[in-house]
Amino acid sequence: MDLFGSAPKVDRTLTGTIPNKPQPSSETVSDEATVRNAVTSADLSKTPTHTVPWANTTTGSAGVVSAIREDRSQGYLCRAFTTTKHSFEGIAMFSGQACQTGTGDWMLTAFDRQ
């Protein structure tokens, strides 16, 4: 007990946590999976323009993947791309990247609205 005020004062400031990034909606996840499948299933040797249409019957969204570029510089296969997305929210442009994992599955590593 400090009767004379000689003890150091305690900072009682309350702090909060940094808010988490909001989780994407199920529609966003579904559209991203549809785009990933279109990008990774494209046979680039038979698609000289590297454009691939996609449509998600679950969400009603559709678009055209374009400018698919393969890259192996990081030691694994990746495909960078751009795509349009036509949905009830309007038309938007996205850029993204899908990379092959060690098990051979493809994972979307980037998908950003432009």
C-alpha cells in the first residue's frame, strides 16, 4: 500500500486487438475457384491468344481470362493472369496468380481487383 504516492504509476490504458481481415463470401470463394480452374486447365499450346472464357453457374458470374503467363523461376510452376468478372455487382478487372503445389494441386496465390 502506497500512502505517500511514491510508487510508480501504472498505465491502465486499454488496448484492443488488430481486427482480422474479413473472410471472403462463399460467392467470392466459388468465383475464385472457377477462375483458378479455367487458368490451370488451359492448354497454352492450343490457345495462342491465351484467352479462356469462364462462367460460374452457382453465382451467375462470368468473364474472360486473358494474358496467361507461365513462370517457373521460383522452382515451381505458376500462371499469372488477368480476368474480367461480370456479375450482378457490375464488371470488374482482376489480376491473379495460381501456383502448383508439391502434390500437383493448384492454389490461387493472388486474386486482386484492379
